[in-house]
Amino acid sequence: MRNPNHYDYPMPNPTDNLYADPLPQVSAFAFDEVVVKVFPDMIKRSVPGYATIINMIGNLAERYAQPDSICYDLGCSLGAATLAMRHRIQAANCNIVGVDNSAAMIARCQEVISADSAEIDVDLHCADLCEFPIKDASVVVLNFTLQFIPVEKRATILGNIYDGLKPNGVLILSEKLAFDDEQHESLMIELHHNFKRANGYSDLEIAQKRSAIENVLIPETLAVHRQRLKNAGFASVDVWFQCFNFASIIAIK
């Protein structure tokens, strides 16, 4: 019996203290070997609702995976969404493709997948999402990935995903959001920082991480995401989860 809540990484996860000490200069955030080592702890303590999103990705994959199709985890990092899908998909002859442009992430993800007990085939690729072909897809996951792609390339990626999806296929798009209303934007940032403090991050860590990531992660409003998905051709676009300035959208072809 597959574990429907199997999303965690089946190996030790060191504590994220990358920004715990004052840095003379804060470098731009990168998904390198240093981040890979602490990534499970980092994302769990930084993204409100992350565990719920991962679990429900498995649920949605079980609902929408079609026989003789491929489920894609684009920006797979260490494979949390891949594992969630792998333990829930029931469709026959359905396999999973994970893609990430970080060689360090893919190397560690392969270790994670190899330590997992599920039987569905998983193929991992270190590649640029802007150039990776999508075909015969029934489920595509972009879990906090598009926000790291240059804004001018986002429409092309979504268009390629739409073209590669089978009829009734789905895209699950999770993103950090921006808000047009300045007061609401400030409130969401404050609540997010409070969430991080409650998870043990200091004000110094929060400030230095924000400095590192501010020009690397570019959030957009929900309205922009909706319109871009509609422009790509998706017939149905709506939010299925939101906590503060983090949300996940399901788009159906």
C-alpha cells in the first residue's frame, strides 16, 4: 500500500543556518551544493503550507494522471513533488520526468529517488526548462519554479507546457505572489516573516536571505498568472491553495 502522505526526503536533512552569521557581502542566491545540503529544512521553514501543497500534488496526480502518459516535475529540486506523485499515481504505463537546471540538485535528487521504494519509473534531467520538450503529458508541476525564470520567458514555457499536455491534462503552478495593493503587500510580507521567525529564523537571517533572493526570485500578482495561463490556452484556471503570499493554481487544458 502506497503511503498517500509520502513527501519527505528519505535521508538526513541538516539545519539551514546559511545566513545565521553576518556576511560582509550577501551574494545572489543560487541552488548550489551548499543550498542543496540544507534545502529540505530551508523550504519547510520558509514556505507556509509547503507540506500541504506537496501532499495535494500527489492527490491531484492520482486524479488527473492518464494511462500511457508522462507526469512532469519541472524544477524538481530534490524531488518532493516527484515522490508525492510516485506514491499516488494509479494510471497504467505512466512515468515521471523530473527536470532541474541545477546539477547539484539533480545529483542529490537521484540519491533521493534511489532510496525511495515506489515502483513508477522516474527519469531525471539536468536541463534548461526553456529548452526542454514536453510531450504526452497528463500532469505538469511547476512548484515554486516559474518565479526563478526570467519574466520574459515565462509565457513561452507555459505555452510549451500547454502544447505538450493531453486533453484534460493539468498544470499545477505554485508561486510566491506579489500584490498591487501596497498595504496588503506589506501585510503579507510581515506575516511571512513572522512565520519564519516562528520557525526559528532570526531577523538577521531573514534580512540576509531577502537580500540574496530579491533579484533572483521575481514574484508576480495572481492576476498576471491567471492572464498568462489563459493566454497560453488553458480553459480553466483557479487557485486551489493559498497561505499568505504563497499560492498554488490548477490550470486544466
